Amino acid sequence: MAEKINEDKITDQQTYLNRRTFMRAAALAGTATATTLLYRRLNPPPPVPVEGEKLNDVAKAAIDGNGFTTNERLTPITDITNYNNFYEFDTTKDGVASAARGFVTQPWAVEVGGLVHKPKIFDIDELLKFPLEERVYRLRCVEGWSMVIPWIGFPLKKLLEKVEPTPQARYVAFETLLDPKRMPNQETGVLDWPYVEGLRLDEAMHPLTILATGLYDEKLPPQNGAPVRLVVPWKYGFKSIKSVVKITLVADEPPATWNIQAPHEYGFYSNVNPNVSHPRWSQATERRIGEFGRRKTLLFNGYADQVAHLYQGMDLVRNF
């Protein structure tokens, strides 16, 4: 395990092109919508102050200090909470934080069922009593930007073990809250709602895969997926589904929102792979938020030693 880093060694923020603008730039060119988007890019809203609640004493007491870490510089919480992909609130990265202010996360429950012996509905307060760990993970997004985030959470495996998967269970399906009143962009047809994702069971049971309930020493902010989200650090960020309300163990590969939306661009596995380009851009390099220039993208986002065995014998180009 790499040694822990000093929190004073942090990066600065910089704004980059977002997926939606890039995908629709040609269609929007010359229209009033394009003008509005250009104005927003040249005049981004001011950062939303960090207003997250501190983890309560029960949650803090549960942190066992045995999490994973990295020797890379942490991304500041202001950047982490003001540069987000969360289409339920806004399709622009710098607009999510403002749109998500006031998002109500109490009460909240996560239903876990399907091919299990002991289906159960977990209240958020019960989830916060799981033994929590602080884990510093890299987050790599398909658009070519990345961050280093100190998550607080617990291995998904611990939750799944409580419901006892049956031998027929081979995949895990996830679902985000569907509530247009609380997530206003669900009123639009920009995606098919609710947002859904999936993992193979062995991926879900891997010790690197966590359910996060906080970052730094704060409760998870709304724009980052409050109150509980998936974090799978060797996959592109859209696989780490936010604001989870339902987890279902199934026999067959479950649907995944971006794979449905554009299957030739977003595969089910979506492992970070510099050798597999997105149809419209290379994935060979990435831009770390706060850095100038670009750095080489690492296979499996730098977690190859831990996860490469999961895909032994697979064609990673075909199974992208």
C-alpha cells in the first residue's frame, strides 16, 4: 500500500469540455441554445460553497483506518463538489452543484433483493453503521478528466453478504432514485430514467468496490451522489452510479443507461483502457483537474495488479 499523502499537497481547479456540449456541438451550432452554452462556458457560475454535514459520531467511530490509499495529490473538496456529472440535475458539469442544492436525502432506504436468500431494505442510518473506511481512489471519466478523491464508505461485499446471494446470481443491478420533483432534470428526455447500472457479481464482490457515504470528513454532498453511491475505481466514472435506491441480484447481464443510450460508445464493462478509444476521442491520455498538460492513462486506472485477473482470457477490445 502506498504511503498516505499530506492534505496540503492539493491541486487547483480548471474547467474542461463536458460530454453533452461535445456530443451536440454540431447540432447546436448557430442556434440560441449554442449561444447560451457558449456563454455559460465563458462565464461559469461561481463555485458553490461546501455545505456538507460532518459525519456523525457513529459514522466516525466506524472508520477503521484500513482503507486503500495512493501517493498522488488530493483534489480539493471545492473542485470535487463543483465539477460533476449528474444528469438528473444538470447536463453541464459546473451547473450540477447549484441545481442539486437543497436535495432532500432523509428519509432514504436502499432495497436489496432478487436472487438472494434474505432480501432486505436498509435504512441510510443502518448503512452508516457499517464499518467505514477512508479510501483515496482515482476517478477517471470517459471524457478524459480525472480526480483523486478521499472517499469514505464500505465494501459492497459486506452488504451483499448480508442478503446471501443464491448460486444463480451472476450480476448485480443498480438503480438511482426516480423523483422528478427532487431531481428536476428527470423531467427531460435527455436519458431514459431512472439511471441504471450493473456489474458482474465478482466485480461487485471485489474489495475495491465500495458504497460511499462521504468524502473527506463530510457526508456525501448531493452533487456527488448523496446519500449513498457506488464507487468502482478501475472503471469509467459513469459506472459508479449515484443516489442508489435499489440493488438487485440477477442471473443475466442487466441494462446500463449509457450502454443503452449509445452501445457503440459505452460498453457494459467500461474498464479504463488507454488502448480502447472512444469513437470520437482517444482514451490514451487524461487531464487531471488542476494540472496543465496531459498524463498517460493507466490500464484499469492504475488498479491492474488488483483487478486484471477478473478479465483473464477476455478480449478487452471487444468486451469494452
